[in-house]
Amino acid sequence: MENIKFWLLDILEELLSDDLKKYQWYLTNGVEGFRHIPKSLMENANRSDTVDTMVDRYSPDGAVEITLKILNRMNQNELAEKLRSNLRESNAYAQRQAENQNLKSKIKEKYATLYEGTAAKGKHNLLNDIYTELYIVEDWTGGVNTDHEVIQIEARPARHAATDAAIKFSDVFSGSQHVKKVLTLGIAGIGKTVSVQKFAVDWAEGKSNADIDFVFIIPFRELNLLKDKEYSLPELLHHVYPEQQPLNETGLFDGECKCVFIFDGLDEFRSPLSFDEKKISAVTEKASVNVLVTSLISGTLFPSARVWITSRPAGADQIPSKHIHLVTEIQGFVTDQQKEEYFRKRIGDQDEADEMILLIKKSKTLYIMCYIPVFCWITYTVLQHIMKNRNTEELKSLTQMYTHFLTIQMETKREKDNKTPQKDTKNLLQSNKTILLKLAELAFKQLMKGNVMFYEEDLRESSIDVTEASVYSGIFTGFFKEESEFQQRKVYSFVHLSFQEFLAAVYVFHCYENKKMKELKILNPWYSIMSEDVPQVYTYDLSSEGSDNVFVRINRKWSKNVPLYEVLMGAVDKAVESQNGHLDLFLRFLLGISLESNQRCLQGLLTPKQSNTEETREHIKSLIRRHNCYLISTERSINLFLCLSEMNDQSVSRELQEYLTSERHSEKKLSPGQCSALAYMLLSSGEVLDELDLKKYSTSEEGYRRLIPALTVCRKARLAGCYLTSDSCKTLCSALQSANTPLKELDLSYNNLQDSGVEFLSAGLKSSDCELETLRLVSCNIGQKVCENLGSALQSANSSLKELDLSNNDLQDSGVELLSAGLKSSHCKLEKLRLVTCNIGQKVCENLGSALQSANSSLKEINLSNNDLQDSGVELLSAGLKSSHCKLEKLRLVTCNIGQKVCENLGSALQSANSSLKELDLSNNDLQDSGVELLSAGLKSSHCKLEKLGLSGCMITVKGCSHLASALKSNPSHLKELDLRYNHPGESGVKMLSELKEDPHCALEILRVEYGGEIWMKPGIKKYAVVLTLDPNTAQRLLSLSEGNRKVEWMEEELPYPDHPDRFDSWPQVLSVESLTGRCYWEVQCSGHYVDIAVSYRGIKRTGGSECDCRYTDRRIRSDDCTFGYNNQSWSLTCSNDAYASFSFHHNKQGIDIHHPRQPSPRVGVYLDWESGTLSFYRISPDTHTLTHLHTLTTTFTEPLYAGFLLINHSSARLCGTE
């Protein structure tokens, strides 16, 4: 390498300064086949710097190659010849170049043509002519080792994630110098092998990666034949490429050149890679193939080499992630354009192509499957035959498609034999029955072992010798092929895994028909342990819908006359139990063939028999409808749903359609399996929903999780309180990034998403495909850290967010400061921001005030209620209101601990010529009359545009009303609504304002003065105190009431209360006598281990649920509909001394831990504003009696509430006075 550097430097030394700049210009602008060098690296580079950069980027040989090209373009022919002369003197370089050209010729000879499907030997297609660009993305989006590959495709939404970073296969080693080990994943038939072959052919033809010196494709299927011997790396290469001369003398292994090893088909390797074995480092050292491969991947052997591994997902987990620099996934034909391009390239007549594409789109199942190139070819073959013969039959199932494909292959074989065309499919199949059944046996036995490549020993197991296999691959080129011949040994496979699964299903029926039941024992987990004389235990279900006891065991004696439905049901159960779903498609074919109509199409191989499939179909339905069936994954559930479709049973589909259109969702609870099927239906329907509200559907936590993918096909998604977690946000992020998703509004409130979950969401918000305008994250257990992510998303050029609600989260000042940075961005489009009860203070107001003054600000509405802003905070905020850039129209500052002083600042802002404020709510702040007087000064201004003013609960008297009336008379054109509830205006105050309402010259339309009186002239929320008593008719028998029914205590023994329909009979609970509406406040003194302070509707269930041991204090055991906080009828704050948190809040089985310092016998204040839907809890200091906020809930209450308590294990609660 040093000689090459000297030669290159010598050449550049002879270039004049201007010529050197021109030379560097070519490097930075790119030369065909080479990546350009960034201008920053050449800006101040001298001649030696230029040489070093070229060698580092292109390898020594690549640097020479690009130098010769540039010199020729610059007409520096003498210098080019001088460099060639120096190179000719180097034997290693000359030999390397010779072997390079030899290898390129071999690659073009071997891979530039593609034998596809039924192409006869000697007939081929040029790879460049028929290759259709596949969609390849960085990272893996599917589940490794959990799904059948076809189910991965069918369960995936019909949209790709644009930010998956689509790349070209030719660029896998171009992105970074550090990327040396690449793993490419993809399902069977998706195009992995063709992609790496195209990479090699393009390299060999000089179209790309010209800086690479050698590319070696090494199929794992060939390495299987070398598993019993040891080789050095040069020896292994010579075995795979025997035409190559020994490469030791070329400098290949000395780091002198750039080399790529492509190991294709890891999933086909029958000797699993073991990275725990000792590695080798010397290229001359011999080792097993396994060790050679792992040493190359781990980098101990030939560390400068690039290694590219392809694999189906199921085999990929053999390689530790630390050894892989880049993971890519081939997703196949993702877009409609790619699919259509494939068919148009194969059909010269565009009208015929249009007709075929239309036929494919008519079948959702077929169209979805056309992600897979091989399936596209199968579909093309079948539809071309149907169109040619003017057949009007509509293909509705995969079984029909593959049955047609099989008969077409038989017709093709007959044509090859120059025989008269045979239109009778029965005779056609009958004449090939022996061969086909041998292949079907091979397909079945190897499928059960997980093999897709077959060797001599595999063939012999199915009574096929090597000679027969060669004959079969020559005759049945459409579905059985000879993959390669290596070391005088041949490797075979079916054209695609799905065809192997189809033939395997045919073999099952052949065995059943001919009583070869021992062959099928592997299918049924119970058959395998039985003999003729042992009673058999079958597990199947004919139970009613929704039953949890699905499996009913019956004793049967094993015999050859066992009913077919029991065989099929055994196969169903075995497929359901599969961890990786490897039997999913096989099961669909098996159940499809069970239909007599499909058996008639296979007549000649099978004898059509009328079989009763009712039991099997009911068994499948019962599995889908099970409510406690979490072990059946989403993918298995979808496959069961598709199995019913394959059996022409649309009953579950119809049930779910009726459920969607019904207005009575809550009366029927969907199982997780039904939710999986429903999500699949919505995704594959091609229709866009205006709104998807998951809370309308009655289901379990798992059921809600399975419905999440469906939000990609709706405009509004309401997922509030659906038990989502941070893991759910990964799916949500993918949905936000999906191209063409119509989603505009997303409500995720009351889910335990945490910071990590919202971090995923923030990544989705930055996507160029994300068009989300409204995001609600109320009570999602998120903190200050998440604000940085959201602030970054708001600054993204792709941001489309207009409304953001982060209420009831512990963001603190530091969090909102980070968020405010995004508000100032020129890309930020946010108009509405809600930060209610976010534990923020005065510093936040400074940040928001600054944001409002920004020329980029688009904020029109801010809600900062229930935060301790104080006068100093609102003063800072008011400065922003006066800015000419401020566009704010609505400001809510309810219960913000502000007083009269702040009114002067706000009044001044209202007088500003720049004021755009139309709504202002200052309710529940002690403004008093003096504050209203200062505020009224602003209301009098001609610049004031305020239309709605909220001053309820602000300690205002008739004097304050007088100031307001005066202001309205001075500027009567704007204010339309005034709220003075819970004040003391007196009759005269009400009268003067009411007269203005009647004045036609005054704009006032709504005046609210209810709940007036001197009682409300107290500071803070304690003014709303109510006196409550407990209802003995509701008390559970373990509860004792005392102190005038204001104290409740848990007892060891039940009390002899009389029966009453209102009495709770399981959990020790009690309700108040008084109903609660309006604004109410009460305090509770707790004592003991466990007290729930609740509010509930009267209609909460009193009986039912499980019996409980009330000494057990773990709150996680509560799940009954009659328990406070575990249904949609009640809300509860738990005060406990357990190991989790001193406080926690629950509603409808959703819980939030509230971490505050423990306090023995805590005193808790409860504030309810029924009309605004606010419920707040406060911890009360035993010394100062000050209130510390614990939790606030915002919802819509639909009926009066009642206070309630739940007590456990020697606990008590007492309703206290508030003085």
C-alpha cells in the first residue's frame, strides 16, 4: 500500500496548482462508480492530504482507479500512463487486478441472468431487465421469531413508515466508514438473494461501489455441504470459487484492498452459529466453517473486511447485536407503484396489465400478499392463465390460488413433453400423482423440521433419490428447483416456502384418506403418545361464545377411523401453541382444502369427500372469542380469523361489522382475539374512519393494545384511559410516521406512558409524513425530561402540531422552559397549549411571556390553571401580552394563587393597542374588589377586545360590580359573557349588571350570578366547604359508623346490619347521604394502613365481585366493578402505608402513583367543581393547615356524585371541619 501512496503523491506533485484544484473538484463532485468526497475534506487539503483521503475512502486500488479516470478526463495522458507503468511493475497489484476481472466475469456469468419460475433451461431473463426496485429500510420493523412471515406482511398496515430511512442496496457500505458488518432481514421470497446478486452484478459492471476490489457471494446452503471439514479462509474461497487463483499473493488479506463477503441465507444454515467458540485471527489458520464465519463477523479474522449477512427473521437472532453495525429490512413491494411496475414489466400489453392489476385489487388477501415478489410471480402465472382461457372464476382464497398454480404447472409439463393439452384437471393430476405425492411428503416432513433447503439425506427420507430429484427439478421448474450444485452435491427447494406449505397440507389429506395416521402424529400433540390400545384425550371446544372454559376434555380410543374434524382441530391447537407461527399458512391451506369444493379441484390427487367442518369452525371461533386467552398472540388470532375466511366462513367478520355499527358497544365485551381481527379488518378495508374511540369498545387491557394499529386509518383517535404503556408508544410512533396516514387528532390521556413513551411519540412528530394537529397527554405520568423532546419536535420543519395538552403531569418550571424553546421556532405552528396542574410556578410565566413576544409565535390559547403562579409570575406573562407579535386570544388562570396586584398588569395589557385577548378566566383567585377595579381600567379601553371574562369565586362584592358596570358602559361593544358565580354582589350589584344585559347598546349576553352570598367571601377553596354524613344503609358489614355518622372504622367481625339494596356486600365501602354538585370541599382525617377517599355515582354496583380477604392491603388485587376506582362509576385516592406510594389515584382500573413524603395519619382535602368536571385532592399540613396539591382529574360528570370510603385492616376515616 505504501508504494501506491508514493506513486499517487508523485503524480499529484506534477500537477500545477490550478490542475490540482481541478483534480480535487472531480473528487468532491463525484466520478461514476465512486462516492464523492465531502468538500470540507478538500477545502484546505494539500497533495499528501488528498492522497491519504483517497486511500482511506476508496482503498489503495480504488484510489488508483479513480485517479486514472480523472487524469483521462483532464487529458493528462502522460501522467496516467506513468501511473500505469508503475503499477505494472507491481506483481501483487497486477495479480490482484487480474483476479478482480476474473471474479467480475464470473459474477456476471452466474448472476446477470435470472431463471424465474417456469423459465425452461436455456431460457432466461436479464436481471437488469426485470428487476423491480424493492423497498429497503434501515432497522427491522417486524418481530423476530414471533410471527409467521406472511402474517407479518398481512398484519402490517398498508402503509410504510417514511422515516424508516429507505436506502438503496448499493449504498449499504457507503453511508459510513464504520459500517463493516450489515445484517439484512426479510421474509422468504421477499428478494434478499436477488438484491445481493444485483449488488454484485452492478459492482461487476462498474455501475456502483467501484472502490470495492472483491465481492464474494457465499450461500449458506452451500456451506452446509462443508460442515464436516476444516478450512483456512483462502481455502474456503477457493472451494466456493474454484476458478479463482489463490489470493494470498494479491495482498487481499493484508488490508491492501477493500473486500466484501456476502453470506446469503443464514436461516438455511444447519449448523447454528456459535459466537462462544474460540475465534481465529490468522487467514492461514484452519477451522470449521462455523468458526470461520463467526470470526469474520466478529472481526477477529480479516478485520478490514466488509461482511453482509442475509436471513429470514427466524434465523437472525444467532448473531449478537454488538457485532452488527447496520440492520436493514427488505419490505418488498410496499407501494402500489412498485407492485404495478412488476406486472407491467412482465406484460407487454398495457391494457392486459391494467386488467390483471384490477383483478388483483379485487381480492384484499391477494393484493396484500403481493408485497412478496415470488407471490407476484405466482399470481401473474395464475391470472395470465385465467385471462387467456377467458375464465370468469373469481379467486377468493389462497387455497384456490395455489390449487390453480399447481394445475398450471401440470399443463406446462405436458406441453414440454409435446403431448396434447389436457383440460381435465383430474386426469392431469392423476397422471403425475406418484411424483406429486412424493414431493408433498418431502414438503410436509421438512416443514415440520423447519427446513426449506433439501439435501440428499432429506430426499431419501421421502423415498426420492438424487436422480429423481434432478428429473423433478427439470420437469416441475415452476415449483421445485435445483438451487445449486456444489462439491458434486446438489441442493433443492420449492419455489417459495408458501408452496411447500401448500403441498404439505395436501399430504395431510392424502395420509388421512389412506389411513396413514402415524405420519400425522406430529401434527397432533396428543396422537404422538397414543397407541391403538390406549384411551386418547382430545382437547377441543364446542362451547358458547365468550366462554373462558374453552377446552373440554373427552376420552376417546385412538383408531384409524378418528373423525377428520378432530385431526384438523388438533392441527389448529398445535399451530396456536407455536411460538414463531411457523404453521400459520400451512394451517390455512389445510383448512382450505377441507372444503369439498377445493378437494374437487384437487381430484386426481385426493378423493373429494363431504366433510363436516362445523366443529372445526366453531372451535376456531371459540378461540377467537376467548377472554382469558392472552397466550394466543395477535398474529395467531389474525391467522385464525383468516382461516375462517379460507373456509368461506364470514360469520366473525359479520359479527364485528355489526358491532362497529351498533350503538350498544358496552353490552358486549370484545375478547383480545376479536380485537386483533377487528384491527385487521379496519386496516385492510381501505376506508378511512372519521373517528376511532377505543373507550366505546368494551374489552380488556390486552384488547385495547391490539386495537392500536387501527388508528392509522382514522382522522381522530381517542385512546384515553386504555391502559397503554410506554411500549404502546412504539406502535403509535410507527403510526405517526406512516405515509398518507389521515390521523389529525390523538388523545392519549390517562395512560401510563411515562417519559420513555412520549420520547417515541416525539420522534414520530418529526416525520415528514406526520400531519398530527392535536395531541392530548393529560395525566400520562410524564415529567420535565419529555418537554425537551416535545420542544425539539415543535422546532422541526415537519411539525404540524397546533394543539398540545400536557395537563396533570409533573413538568415543573425546568420542563416548560425546555418546551418554550420550541414555541419560539419559526417552524412551530402551535396555537393551543394547556398546562393545567403541572407543578409550575412564576419562572414559567417568564418563558411563556418571552415566547409570546417572539415574531414566530402562533399561540392563541394558553391554560395555566391550578398552578402556583402568584402575582410575580403573571406580571411577567403580562409583558408578553403587550407585544405586537402576541396573538393570544384565550388565557385561563383559574386557581393560580394570584391577587389584586396582578389585575393592574392584566388591565394594562388589555389597554395595549396590540391586545388580542378575547377570553380571560381568573376564577378562584382572591382578586377582591380592589383587583376588579384595576382590571376594569383595562375593560374601559377602546383597545380592549375581551368578550368573555371569568371571575367566579374571586371575593367580589357590590363595589366590584360597580367597577365592572362602569367599564361596560364605557366600552359596551365587546364583552358578551361575565361569570360572577360564588361571589357576594348583593341585590344591587346583580341589578346594575342585569340592567346592562338588557341594554341594547351593551354587548353583554350572558351574566352568571348564581350561588351569591356572604358565605363565599373567604379566601381559597375552603370557602366551598360542605358538611357530609355517611349513609349507614350503604355501609358494608365490616364497617362501623360513629360520631354522628361522620367517622367510619374497619372492624374484625361483621356487624348485624339489616339487609338493604344499597348496602355493599364485598369490599368494605360506604357512601355519603348527601349528593354533590356545584363546588364542594371537604376534609378527611385518615388513620391506619389503608383508606380510599372516593367520589362515586349512586348507581355503582353494590353486590357481586369476588370475596376478598380485607386484611390484604395490596391494591393490585382489586378489580371488581363494585370497587371504588375500578369502574367507570367512581374515582378514588388511596392513602396507604404499603411499599408502592403513600398516595395513588384510580379510575376505571387505571392507576397513577403519587410520590409524596409519607405522613402518618394524613389529612386530605377534596375539592370538586362538578360543572367544570374538576376533582382535586390536597394533602393538609398538620401544623400550618396549608394545602399541597396531590392530584387533579378533569372529566365530564353526568350525574350527582357521592363521597365514599373504602377501608382495610384496622383503618379509619373521619370527616372533619374546615376551620
